[in-house]
Amino acid sequence: MPLINSPIDGAPMRQIHRYGIEFDVCPNTGGVWLDKGELEKLIALVKQETLAEASTRERHSREDDDDDDYRGNRHRGGRRSRLADLFDF
């Protein structure tokens, strides 16, 4: 049973847990609410992923003289970011 109703339309909210972050989501409007401290966790997650991507990019540019292949998405594959996964309800 949901603990919170949506402040937008009063519908019962769903609780979603991902990567240690709890989201309250309105199933009708798609509105997302975070509890105290959850925004800071989200920001830390984004920073961590951004630093990891930059490190990977730098490593690939040193290993491969031809950066055109990297910019052409050769190395990206089908990997989704954790941020995209967080908001895929």
C-alpha cells in the first residue's frame, strides 16, 4: 500500500528503488519525488559515471590513433547509462 498520494492528482504513488535511491513516482503524471538526501545520491551517481566515461574515453584515445572510430560509436555498443536506467519506469 502506497504511503504517499501524488500532490498533482492525488493518485497513489509507486515506490521504486534503484542504485540505493528511492523514487516516489506518480503512475498517472510521471511525476518523480525524492526523499531527503536522495538528490545528493543521484548527483554523486551522475558524477561517478561521468568520471568513468571520461577515463574510458581518455584510455581509448591513447590506445587508438584513429579517434574517428570512437566518435562514430564503435566503442559504445549497447551499454545504457545508469542514469537512463534510473528513470526507465
